[in-house]
Amino acid sequence: MTDSRPATDLTTVLAGDHRGLDRLCTEIELGQGSPENRKDLADHLIAELVRHAVAEEPFLDGEGDLAEAEGLMRELEGVGPQETRFERLLSALVRAVRRHVHDEGPEAVRRVRLTCSPDRRAELGEEVLAVRGAAATLPHPDLSDRMPQADQLWPGPGFVDRARAALRRAAG
């Protein structure tokens, strides 16, 4: 009989987030696609990063790469893909995400492992996954045509705040 904890352990969930964020950064760094597609990728990265940050923030000090990324996400909300600062802001966001994934994120996972029992980690992981399942999402641009519009969280001004609010509503 197999124990189901590893799939829902919060450390496993957060580490999986880090791998997914890293892959998205690589996709963005490849620089392919139209400006509109790059904006869609940026919006997808922002949505995934907000989902991750809500789960991980309790184990971080509120400073650092995620805080920097949050400021960059808010700046990117109102910037069109044709604007000259779009690529500069997107590159800065990718760098902040990469630093988080490689430096700050593993430290947060370590803190979770040190401060929470295996049962508590499993409980927290299940809660995070349930909230994510209940909250509206912004799909990867390649999948957006396969997800009903009513189930998608649309980008634009206030997107970061709306994404956080959707996650908190789903948790409440």
C-alpha cells in the first residue's frame, strides 16, 4: 500500500511550483512568439507566481525575491506588449523568479520541513491544492482556448490583487 502524503506534502507542492515557474521562465527567455503571446505568457507567469506566493509567504520574511517580483508584477499589469518597457520589466521579473526558485524558495521549503510535522505538511499541502482547485485560474496561452472563459481569471489592471482575492475566497 502506498502512502499518498508525498504528493500532497506542502514541501512537495512548493518544490513542484518551483520547477513549473522555472520552466515558464525558460519559455519566456526563449523569446519566441508574437508580442501578444509573450504578454499571455507573462500573465500566466504572474498567475502561477501569485498562486505560489500565497502558499509560501507564511514561511518567508516578506522581503526578498517574492516581494521584488510582486512589485514587478504590478508594474507589468498595465504595460502592453508593444511598449518598450514591457521586455525590460518581464526580464526583471524572470530574474527575480529565478532567484526565488534557486535561493529563497528552497529555504522556504526547508523552513516548512523544520517547523511542520509530516501530518501538518500533508494537511497544508491538501489545503493549498484544494484552494487552487477552487479558485479561478489563468491558463497557459496554449490552453486558453480549451478552458471556458467563465472559469478564467482575466489579466489587466488589478490582476495581482484579483488573483490573490480569488485564492483567499476559495480558502475561506
